[in-house]
Amino acid sequence: MVNNPVMILLVWNILVMFVYGIDKMQAKKGGRRISERILLSYAFLLGGWGAMFGMVLFHHKTSKPKFRFLVPLAVLVGMAMLYILFDKSLLVWYN
């Protein structure tokens, strides 16, 4: 079992990147698509880097203004969340 939070985040972001790739593949062949809501949710669930790399690598959703704005925002929000979670000096309840 993986106990390292960095490894967990790395694996999660790789999975998110591949989800963007799968959706691109489905779009090309006219298959069942992954909803934009799900794609953006994965980005905001600490998968922003994977979403961004997936967009660039697979050229997917790069022309949509919603994704061009929200995915980088998801990266920033995720970085802020991680900073708050792991910087113990910011935690009021930390002894």
C-alpha cells in the first residue's frame, strides 16, 4: 500500500491525464464521452496538473475557454490546498 502522499498525487494526476486522453480518443471515433463536469471535477480534486498535461499532450479541450481558465485555476487551488494541509504553522488546531 502506498502511504506517501506525493506518490498518491502523482498516480492520481497520471490517471487524470489518461482520462483526458480517453475522452479525446472517444471524441475522435464518435464513442461515449466523459462529461465536461467530470473532467473539471477531476481537475479540482487535486488532478489539475494531470488535466493540464492531458489537455496539452492530447490537444483536448484546449480551444474551450472554460477549460483554458478553469484547469489552470484548479492547479492553483490544488497548490493552495496542499500548502494549507502540509504547512503546520497555518493550522490553528495543530499543537
